[in-house]
Amino acid sequence: MMENLVSPVTHNKAVRLWGRIEKEDIIRLYKDQLGYDASRYFTGVDHVSIYECLDTGYRFYYPYTLEGDARFYEDLQNLKETGGDDYYRHWEYDHRFAYEHIQAGDAVLEIGCGTGSFLKKLKEKTDKACGLELNRNAVKQCRENGLDVYGELVQVHAGKRKEYYDVVCAFQVLEHITAVKEFLDACLTVLKPGGKLVFGVPNNEPYYQRWDKYATLNLPPHHVGLWSPKAFAGLERFFPVKLSARAYDAPGRWKSDAYLHTKHWLGIKTLPRTHTLTEKLLMLSLAPLAVPLSIYRQVSTEIPGAYIVVMFEKTGSEPA
């Protein structure tokens, strides 16, 4: 199997095995934490491997068949709504970041637009905003609200609107993609030379892979890629882009830093809202150690956020 394994980013064979997770652990976590039976995605799979692209530092789950399909996201949305939550994000740090870099009248494409919260906000700046979304229910809702949204992949969209957009955004989408090179090539095809490409993702180094490896929604079939600042910087070598800006999620990060450290020290795998009383008490018992340490880290050095947003500028007229 390793003989045919290539990096999803570069298509080079420069990859190494970085870790593994037992499929039973993932299936159990989805069942216990979310009430969802994810077993159908692991048929014929003994375990889930984590590989690293040696060219960029990007890590990814393998085999690629673990990627969630449209039904998975519809099921997840239904589960969230049943519990009184909304699966789709509305206005977060990465939305604000992108909005600040969009000029009046820009042609903007949002990939994975969900129910259209960002597109609605964009109407204040431009009437040339378009969205792509694979969840049929979300597409229907967007269209009912008068938004220009298509239920298609960006690879398909690229055949219709070459070098059309000033800005292309994807918020919490890139980590769901297995065919990374094809996705990035398509993003660059629809983007004008000099245009802006904005991605918001979970920051997997150090947070989710070092301190919270078993965060359920960071596992397949929900997430299949593990992005980090290093991996984004590595894209400059293989695509016609220049990394022009990056930012982390909201300030006050010492709180999440302290929380994740205590969770990691204790080996706790449950989600915040499903911690047992014993787990909560154990984490609280470590707070006198974790909190001062995290405050010191924030004062003395920048603590990387648990989420990161980056902006690239397209430097060429064609993807590499």
C-alpha cells in the first residue's frame, strides 16, 4: 500500500507514517459523544493511519475512503438541530478576518457556505458574492433567502468561471478535503491573478494533534486533513501563491490553553459538554498548575490559537 501512497498536496511519494488510531476508538467516540453511528465508513478498515507530507508538513488520515459524504453532513446537521444547536457557524474570527480584506464590489466565492451567514453579511459590501455547498438542505435554504448558491464542487465550478473572483474563501472546509491538490488547483483557477485566497481551519500543531488527539469532530469521517502554520507555509513551494497574512482565533487564549493541557495530562477524550463529574473535578484539581503556566506562556510568548486563518495572494495566472 505504501508503494502507491502519495501526498494529497504535492502528489509526491515523500510521506511518512506519523501515527495511528484504532477504528474502534473513533466509532465509540462518535457514538458516545454525538450519538452517531459512523461504523459504515470503516468497513474493511483495520485502523486509521496518520501520514505526514515531508514536503509541506501537512498530515492526513488514511485510507482516503474515510471522507464523509453528503449524507454524513446532513445527518450531522439533523443531530445538532435535534439537540438545539446549529451545525453551521455564523460569524467567527475567520469570517471577520476575510470580511476586513474584501473590498467593495469584489467578486467573492465562498466554498462550503453552509446556510449562508457569511454571504448575507457580504451584501453590505458587494452584490457579486457566490457560494458552493454540497448539503442539499443548506443549498435550498440559501436559495430561499435569495443567495446565489450552487450545489457543486469547486472543481466543477472552475470550468465555468476561470479567473473570475477577486477573493475565494473556505471556512472550516479544507480539513474535510482528501483531494487537496485538485481542490487548491480549482480554487486558483477561479481566482484572478493577484486575488486573495482565505482559509480558516483548526490549528493541529500543537493543539489538536499534540494535546487533543481524540477530539471527535477532528477525526474521520468529519475531518480527514490536519493543517498547521507549517503546512500552509509549505504551499508556497508547490502553488503560485504567497502567504500574506495569518491570524489565530479570539484573544484570551490562556483559557483554552489551560483547558487543553489539563485534558491532555489526564488523558481525557470526552467533549467539553460531556465531561463526567469526575473528569471535571480532576481538571479543576490541575487548574492551579495549568492556569498560571498558560498565563505566563501568553505574556512571555504568543500562544498559537486552536484555530487559524491564513490569506494567500495568487502570484501567477495558472496553478502549478
